Amino acid sequence: MSQFSTLPPMPAKPFFCRPALVGGLSSLATLLILGGCSTPGQQLADAEIRALNSAPASPSTGPQAPYLGSYGPNDPPRLAGNDAGYDQFNAELSDSVAVPFLSFLIIEPDPVTRNGVPSDIEKLVKAKKYPDAIDLINQNLKKTPGNVQLRYVKARMQIEMRQWEPAKKTLIEITQQFPELPEPYNNLAALAANQGNWIEARDYLELALKLRPSYTVASANLGEVYIRLGAQAYDNAAKDAVLNQRQYTNRAKALMEILKPTKKSVPPTPAISK
């Protein structure tokens, strides 16, 4: 006998349903289907919000150093620090607050206008009174929960204070409230990359590019993430390989060389004719 069960035969007489009952069931089914539909980004955001809400809060200890991105002994040199301090409204912040190999954390959606941030919050941010500014932002968000600019300011200050999980939660809240914006996914990828979670960073960047295929920053970042993943794959292969171990190691090193900034060539000093 077969191990697989089969469906029972259809009844000899077909079922007949009343049109009103069919219409009601059809409408109910449509509502259930629509209510259960969501994008992959929304599903990911919902799952991570639940995880962050259930995780116990860990108080930060020690002085809060300015955020300059992740850095390890094998990483390429990081970008120069921001000697002038954190300035939320500085357009050049992207070159001073970034991980050494990705462009993150400073991208804001195109439709966001600068006047979305009240002047009293702007003054606190410029004075680097970040906790006070966040408290005031939270008060304003209760009145205007749709102010995405305030949420971006809040996330950036949390990053500046190295509050990674709260910053992640703030960015995920933006993806829930504004699922059409790709920028928060790019910024979430930054936080994942900062912790060495390259698979997670890749997934966030791919979500950003699904929303906006022409998103140049996310495309470039995704390329850098793929380089990292490729180097890791070759390193793993070298650890387990009996043959070609050196070849895999050299390939991993070659990929990592791509991430190093190119050295500026110094023109040779012209010879002085006598």
C-alpha cells in the first residue's frame, strides 16, 4: 500500500450555496487576506520590534565616546573624526561620522523638510544636550507622531550616544510608519555592519533597493557588504580545506584589499638642472 494518504472521493451530488452566503464568505475571506498581507520589510520590522521590546534594557556604562563606526585590526583606516563635535544639521556630517567602509547614518528622506524640527530641539542638539533633546522629541512625537524628521534626529542622537538598540528600535519604527522610505533600511544596515552582522546588513540593503532601485548609496554599500561576505567565505573555506588553503586565504586578502583607500600618489620631484 502507498504510504501517502489520498483525499476522499468527491460526493456524488455537488454542494449548492446560497448567493448571499457565498458573497458574505467571499468578502470575509478578502478582508482576512488583505489584513494578513504585508511586505517583507514590514514583517521584519514587526518581528524586530517585538524582540527589542521583550529584551531587557542594558544600561550603558562609562563615558560616551563619539561614534566613529566599527573598527578592527584588519579593517581599513577609518575616516577622520569630527573635531567640531556632533552637529545634526551639518550637511558635511557624512564624512565625519561613518563606518570606515560604508556610507551610513546620515541619509534622510527626500520629502523631509528641515522645518520639521522645532527650534528648541535644534538648540539642544547643537548644544550637544542629547538626553534633553530626546526627552523633548518624545514629548513632541506624542502630539505629532507622523513627524519623521524628529524620529531621524532621535535615532542619530542615540547613535551618537552609542545607544545601539534604542537607535535600531527608532529606525524600525520609521519603517513601520513610513514603509515607502528606503533610507531607514540603509541606516539599519549601518548598525548591523557596525556589529559585524553582514548578513543582516545585506538583507536591509536589499530591502532598501527594492523600494528604490536607483538608491546609489545603498547600491554601493551592498557592494561593500558582498566583498566582506566573500572574504569571510574564503576564510571559512581556508580553515576547512585540505587542498588550496593558501589560494583561498590569498583570495580573502585580495578582496579585503579592495576596501582599503587608495593611496594618493605623490608626483616625483623634478630634477634641478645644473
